Amino acid sequence: MVFLVHIFLLPTKSGIALSRIAREGLNLKLHLMPLKDGKNLIISLPESILEIIQSAECTEKDTESFIDIGCYLYRASLAVMELQTPVENTQKDSLDILQSLLQSIDLAKNLINRCQKCSDPIPNTELKSIIEQLEGVINHMGESLSLIPSSILAQQEYVEISIKSLSNEMKNARVHVDPTMEDTDLYSIKVEAPTESYQILDIGTKYVEPFYETFICPLTKEIMDDPVTIESGVTYERKAITEWFEKCENSEVVHCPKTGKKLLTRFLRSNVALRTTIDEWKDRNEVAKIKIARAALSLASSKSMVIEAMKDLESICQRKPYNKVQVCNAGIVSLIAQFLDYRDREVRYETLKMLRQLAEDDDEGKKMVGESGTISKAIKMLSSNHQLIRHASLLLLLELSRSESLCEEIGLINGAILMLVTIKYNQSNDSIGSENADKILKNLEIHPKNIKRMAESGLLEPLLNHLTEGSEEMKMEMGSYLGEIVLGDESKTYVAKRASPSLIQMVHSGNPLTRKAAFDALLQISSYPPNAKALVEAGIIKLMIEEMFTRRIYDEPMNSKEEAAEILANVLETEVDLETLKVNTHGHRLASEYIVYNILYLLKNSTPDELNLNLIRILLCLTKSTKSTATIVSVIKETEASHTLIEFINNPHEELVIAAIKLLITLSSHMGHTIAEKLCKTKGQPESLIQNPTSKIARITEKQVVSANFLAKLPHDNLTLNLALLNNNTVPTIIQTINQIQTSGTRTNRYASAYLESLLAVLVRFTSTLYEPQILFLAMSCNFTSVFTELLTKTSTDEAQRLSAIGLKNLSSQSINLSKPGVIKRAHSNKLHKFLSGGLSKRSKELFCPVHRGLCSSQGTFCLLEANAVERLLTCLENENVDVVEAALSALCTLLDDKVDVEKGVSLLNELNAIKYVMNLARQKGKEGLRQKAFWVIERFLMKGGDESSSDISKDRSLPCVLVNAFHHGDGETKQMAENILKRLNRMPNCTTNFTM
């Protein structure tokens, strides 16, 4: 009967492929029917009708009319197949009816075939005649169906009602004929079948089973839900008659609305019998209406048909909760879910509403809706621009999220939780959507993995709530998630404030899994420096010290040193008061010997590289305090731990090597010679600290930079280290690398500038031990003077210029010792020597250095004049960096030293107008050492420069003021220099005191 109701209620017009539906439907029915000899006639009827439908569908003219005819024939064929006539009881009248139907069908077949056999287009007049004849066939078939006796319908009440309804419809059928159809029309017109209303499925009445007049309320003219009988014996809808009585409340006499009879009482008596009858009638009809709606949704020939079917189902489900079960059992859920992909927005909206209603307060309904593929589609609709669609999707998901199993499925859909979190935070633009999204997310919390997904999507509250208030198992799981997910900086700060106390409490637990989860979370939180304050306030430092040194459980040490050391290092790398922070109940502070001894003990006896790395990081943090640095140096000297630190340089763990070298660099200013001596005694050192240059400067690493810087920071006068570097042929490697960096440029690598400066500093260290013949020969053979002079102007960093100037100063200090009288084989190119050697022979002018009183060269005697370095050093005096200026001025001062010919030096610098640069430096307020050097040079010019220099200096009006100020406010040495200059300028009583720089 289900099949019958579905098909009998098809619309009489449809644009779908009728032959396909007919073929599938008829084949199904023929498969179900037993093939008996007495049934041949019944079987032949639908087969013939199927042929007609296929032919009708192929007609090209007046398509709408032939679709009408095909629908009627299709429905009639289904009626014939419902005739369950046993062979032995077949009545002659019944067979006559079937024979009549068969003759009508044969006639329809012939008429339709006439439209197809013509090779030329059939004239419109003939086509109109054929359609009119087919209309007559339909009417005749309706007459034949009305004659079918009830006895052969196997007492199927619905079948009898449906066949009679169809019979009446076919008897009165009027097939549409295009009124514009004329033979003179030059073009054939194809008319689309109009969309059908869902009401066509009602077969002329609102319900499949006719209702009785007693069901109708006289007042509302609608079927009653709660019938009550009044004194007059007339039954009304309770609400309607109650409102009637309220209107008549002020009237003395009340009459029956229908009979007009005067009522003595307003008593309402429930008509239980009628109500039961109506309810049973509704139940029967609602079953039929569900089938009708299913047929309509299967056809879906128009938007209006779908929407009306949805609304009808909605009203059916609202009337009685059990009706939802019937709808679900009818297989409609998956059919409805398909309309989530419908092109029309209104249809999608009604679909979401219908699915939510089916899922509401019904676990089985939720399951069926969830299995229909609805969830993923509803998630996609959350991004809709249409607010109604978004809200409907949220309400559906809210209902589905009340099912624990579906919560897991919702969370598994890619982007689902992210979309919900986004909507939740969009409260200002959509408060209703935000509220519903929040409710859904709360429901989803039932699955821990959903909480993790929320945290990954930026919603941390659920995770933190369960971490702080959940069970032991839940805390462990949340802590584990917190360690796994990648948090942004702002999130780390928020988590640190909320979760630190709970995580620290978890660390105190004896459960290894809980402790691991807490450590993982604390590691991530502590990696963001601003969180240090919250962690310190929560007691993290004391706990981590305990974990590193004393933590035990059942007298066994806890295996948490690595994590504790890393967390402590992360926290200490921020601004923490190291000297006052107590770390245990004994009053030990972080910078105490107790802590340093324990750290160094672990360093000397531990094997894990990660632990060693973080222990060194902690020591580096402690060196930020002067007091703790002194403690570290003292303990290292006492325990000879410097050897352990140096051995780490050969470790393959690069980060450990870098950290160890950085600590050694820090310690080098306190125990540099000890470190240098032990470094030279370590296998593979110090040569491994300088690597051969690569073809690509872009490959410079941090390890290379800190290694070179380590060599640069160790005491420059340590001869053992310098000879070790020399013997391992490191200098040519350094110079080659410097040249490569200069050629490629420092912008090719972020470490390039730092590496260049460190390598240059290593070269400079050799100029501090030029008294050693091997090193002196090295400086000559590698032409250090030329290298430093070139770097004065070619380098782009101030530090490289400062180091180059220091190197030139150290080299120039040796020129007087290396310069000897004699003859050199090439002429001097410096034009200044023509002026400086006026009384000498022509040959001597070209060979003799007047400042150093002998033969000089850039390479052999490190002469600044021969290297053309003087002009470049003067240029450096205009640098904004005070350290560069001081280094350059120091190098120039070597030309005015007492060991050289000062008068010639002054004349040389005077020719280059050097006094102007120096006086500018004297006027500047800044580094005291630089001002002292400037005063010393001025005094030299006044002593050895003659009247011309004295006149130039005296003309500067601002200089006396500078000198007086220095005399009053400078330190002892500056004050004495100022006084000497003032005396030379006759501003004070004459008294001479010479200072040598």
C-alpha cells in the first residue's frame, strides 16, 4: 500500500522523465506480482501503458499535453496492478472492465504512434484532433475504473478510496491544448511543463480519507482538536466556544452559536468519543500525508512543492511526538537531507528547520539525521552570508550536539570548531549566533579531543577550566594537550596567569604521566619571556631547583632534571632578581655558592647534552649579576670546571657548543689566561675554532661567530694562544675569509658583520705580542699594515674600523724599532716626504722616513706614512662613534711619541690640517679618555709646532673656555693637561709638564 499511495498521489503534470519512473515502478510491481495464467490480462495492461508513456515522452510537439496524458496513464496502470483478483474467483464483469481498459489503452497507443510515424511535421489541426481523442480515452478509462467492484480489491480501504478518486479525476480530465496552435505557424513551440503545487497531491481533498461533517467546528469551520459539547448538544472546539462565551460575558442571555437556543449554563463537556474518533482519523490520514510528502520530495519538481511538503511534515511532527518516529521510519530523513544542496536558499532554510525538528528530543532521530551527511553540510552553511541560514544551521548543530556520539563526529569535521569559535567571538555583529555557538561548544566539551581543537582554534577557556577544576585524569589530559598545541604569545601569557598554580601542583604529583604533562605545558609557557613574572609568583624557581637537586620519591631521584633545567633557564633569561630570590627552606639564594656548586657538579657528572645545555644557560643567566659572577668564577677556579666547559667545544651538539663558548667568553675577563692555557692543552684546540672559508659566505653560522669571538676576547697578550694559532696556520685562513666577506658584502648573511669583526679582532691580538720574532715575522709576511689600512675605509661597521685603528696603533708603535738607516731599492711615493726632507739629497728624500729617522716600508716596518694610513685615520676622527675616534686618534698619537721625531710628526699632521680635527674633539663633551688624548695632541702641537701652530690654536676663541672648564671639573690627569695648555697659551703662569701617551 505504501507504494500505491506514493504513486497514486503523483501530480498529473510533471517535467520529469516519466518513462524512467514508470519503468522502475512497473518493473517493481511486476516483480512482486505472482505470474498466474488468470493474471495475463492484468499484466498486459501496465506493459501496454509503459509503451504508451515512452512514446508520449518522445513527441516533440505540445509536450505539455502529452505529459498530462502520460501521467494519467501511469497512475491508471498502478491502479490496475493493485487489482488482486484470484483466478478461481474471477468475475465476468471484472474481466469485461479490464478488457475495456485494454481496448482504451490500445486506442491511445495507436493515436500516439500516429504522431511519431510521420516523417514530416504533423499539422497542428491533426495534432489537436489527436489530443482531443486521447482526452476521450482518458475519460473512458475513468468510467471503467469507477465500475471496478470492491470485492476484487481485497478489502483494501485506501486502495478503493484512491481508485475512486482517480476515476473521478479521469472522467472529468481536460487535456490542455495550445490555443495558438495554427497551421500557419512557422516555428514549433516547446512549452515547459509548469511547476506544480504540492496541493495537487491531495487528490481534490485535504486528506486521503474523507472526513465527517461532525469533525468540523461550527465556529472555526476547521477540524477540531479538543471537541466539547455544550448544553444545546452541539459540539465545538474548546478554544472557540470559550472565546464565544467571553464575548457574551456581559450579556444576560447566552445562546448557542449554531442553533440559537438559549443556554442556561456554560458548562463544557469533553466529547471524548468524538475526540478519539478525530484522533484516529488524523493518525490514519497523517500516515497518508507522510507518504504524500515523501512522494512530493521524491519528485521535487518545484520549489513550492518542496516547501509545502516540508511544512506539512513539520505540522505533522508538531502534533504528536510519535509522528516523528513514523517520518524517520518512512525513510524521509535522507531524502530531506539532500535538499541542503538545493539551489534555492528558502528550501535550504526549511530543510534545516525540518531536520532540527526530527532530531529534537529524540536520540534515534538525532542518529538518523547525523548519518544522513547533514553535519558536514550544516558546518559549511555556517559561513553563509544569509543570517537565517546561519542561525538555522547553528540550531540544528545545537540539537545534534546533545548527542554524545555526534559531538565526536562534529569535532572531527575539518574547520567545524574553528567556525564555531569564530562565530562565538563575533558577538557584536551577531549576538544570537554567538550565544548558540557558545552552547554548541559547551556540549562538544564532553569529548576531550574537542577541547584540544578549541584551544588550537583560540578558545582556551574549556581547556583551562578542566585543567584547574577537572579530575586527576582530566588534568593530566589537558596538561598533555597544553604541551602539544602551538600557542601564540598572547595565549601563552593568558595561560601562564590561569594555569601556572595548577601545573605546579601537578608537578608535585607522584604520577609520572601527570608530571610529564605538567612539565610539557610549563616548557611551552616559560618559552615566552613576559610569562616569567607569573611563573615566579607561582613558585616555579623553588620547585625547579628542588626537581634538579633534591626531588625524590620513595628515595629514588625523579627523572625530571632536563625539563626542570630548561624551564628554569627560560625563566632566568628574563629580568629576575637573582641575588634576593630564595630557592629553598634553608635560605639559599639563587646566586649562592650552594646553587653554583650543584650546577657545576651536574655539569661535570651528567651525560645528556640537553641537560648540560640548560645548565650552562642557567650559569649564563647568573653572570648578569656582578655578585653571582664572582661566585661562579670562584667556584670554577676551585673545582677546575673550566676544563669541563672547554671540552664541550668538541661536542657535536651545536647548541651546547655555542652556549659553552658564550659562558667562556663571559668568564674570559676574569680568568682569561687560565682559559687560554687550558684551551691550548685541549685536543683539537684552538685551531678548530677557525674554520676554512667556504665558497658561500651565506653559510656562516652562529657557531663560527662565537668561536672567533671567543679567540678575540681571550687576553691578547697571551703568547701561548697566539703561538698556537700561528703554528696551526690560522692567520692566512682568517685573512682569506675577511677578503671573501668584503667581496660578497655583509648583507649576504646576518652573521657576516659579526664574523668579520671577530676575525679582525683575532688578527689584532697578534699585534699585542710583536716582541715575539715568529709573530713579528707573521705580521710582516701577511702585511698586517695593508690589511688594517684597507679595512679602515672599506668596511661598513664601526667596530671593524675601531679594531683596524687599534691594529695600526700597535703596529706603528713598533716602527721606530724596525726602522734603520740604510738604502732601499724603490722610491717613496708619498708627496709629503718632499716637504719633510727639504735639507736632504734627492736620493735620500725618496728613501728616508723623517718621522722614524730611518728606512721604512708598510710591510717591513709597519710605517703609517708608507701605508698611506694617516689620511684615513684622520677621516675616522669624524666618525660619530666615540670608540672609533679614540682608536684612530691613538694610532695618530704614535707619530708624536717621544721615541720618534715629534717635530717632523707635527709638521706632517699640520700639513694635513689634523689640528682642526683634534680641536673639534677637545670641544666635544663625551668620553674622558678621548678628551685627554685630544689635549695631549694639542700640547704637542704647541710644544713642537712653532709659532704657526701656536697662532692657529690661539685664534680658536672657544678653546680657552673648554680648557678652563676641564681645569675646574676634569679628573686629575685632565686637569693637569688643561693647565699645561693654558700656560702654553699664556693664560696661566708659565710652567712646563710633559705627558707621554
